[in-house]
Amino acid sequence: MGQKMIQKRFIAGVVCPKCGEMDKIRMYCDENGDELRDCVACGFTETYTQHKEAKEAETSEPLYEELTTRVTPVGKTIYDDEEKPLKIMDPGANRKDH
């Protein structure tokens, strides 16, 4: 009872980089909290850190960098000309429609 069960989930549509089989890759976290993926067809195993380092070496730029957009700008929040934040009003205890 003292041992925690590791839940492994298949990732739909992913192709194994070693054997090329589709829908055979599982993703899970080990006892240390490291994210791993493995292939049930060929036994390929890779940590997220290994995957990230390999991708960054190929492209020479950081993997999954936050993009600056209108929704997530650098600095303060930007609203469109006609756009204003919504203020939710508390109807209070004096409501007569209930």
C-alpha cells in the first residue's frame, strides 16, 4: 500500500522517433517527478529534458518560448479601443425576482 502507482497515458497521434510507429508513445511522471515518454512497440525511452535539449540543439533557439501577442503582451494589459473590463455586480439580498 505504501507504493504510489504511476499512471501512464498514451499520446494520440504521436510517432515514435525510433521505430516510426504511431499511437505507441506513453507519457508519465516517475517517482522523482521527471516527465518521461516511452514506446510500447520498441522500448524507446526519453525524458522531457533530453527531448528539449535535442530540439534546442537542432534549432539553436529555446523550445516552447512564450510568444508576445495582443493577449500576452510584455508589460501591461492592452485593450482595444472599444473594449473595457467587465464589472460584475452583486445583486444583493434585495432581489425581488426569486
